[in-house]
Amino acid sequence: MRKVQFYGAVSIDGYLATTDDRLDWLFKTGGADQAPTAEFMQAVDTAIMGRRTYEYTMEQTTDQLINPYNPLTKNIVMTSDPQPSTAHTTFTNADITNVVKQLLTESGQNIWIVGGSGVLMPLLTADLVDELFIQVAPVLLGDGIPLFTKVDYTHRFELVETNHYGQLAELHFQR
């Protein structure tokens, strides 16, 4: 059965990126190469992200792949201004919870939630996220793009395990 999984890194104070979308603070953190990213990504065939995450990733990668460990990964980009789709990328302004509910009726591998709160929070609110893999880097940014935003509910996850990869601490939670 497919799982909906968030996999990403944050600063100690919970930011995914700086206010100007920079990630240099993360790239300067030793240990990312020790994380089992390849194993995680090989079990993913769909990635869902916002437009800014997609554009940043395309600017930063030479191979133009969101998931280099599975080049056939289907990318779904949530945007208020959909563009024409490509072979591997669909741009949509559909309700993200409906998109994920539809994907869960289809066969396939896991679904990776990439990027920030605009994509993650509606899915958490709808109780559609099965697992969170959050790597914490030992840096305080003070401001930036948060992973989580304010919500009007409490939802408890179970801590499955913690891992240590160089200077990164990874927390693995499941619903």
C-alpha cells in the first residue's frame, strides 16, 4: 500500500529555507551524504511540491530530475498558475487533498511530499500524511520559510526512530 511521506530538512528553529529561498545553511551541514536518501527515494514514484520548490530544484540540478534515484518519478507541482504539463511533471491548481486521495486509489510506490507548509499543512489537516522524516541541522536561522504553520487542531504522531548522520539528527514519525 502506498504511503504519503514528508522527507526533508529544517533548521533547529523549524525553517526549510531562508526568506530568500536559500539552502546554503543546509549544504554547509556535514552528514547529508550519510543519510539513507537513496533508499528512501527508490521507494518513491510520485513527488508533490509547490511551485517555488520545483523552480528552485530545477535551477539547482544539472540532470533536471526531482528524484535522481528514480528518473520515472511523476512530479505534481501545486501552483495557482498552472503551466502545460511535461512528460514527468504536471502543474495543477486542484485541491491537494483531492489529488492525494486520488493517488492513494492508484497502484504505485510511495508519495513524497517535498517542500513547505503550503503543501504539507493541508495534508496534515486532512490526516493524509503517513510518515514524517525530518532531518534537523544544528543552525538557527531566526527567520525563514517554516515547515509548519499555525493550525487549530492537535494531531499526535508516534516517534518510530531517531538517527544521527554527521551533524544531522533525523526524526522518523508515523501516524
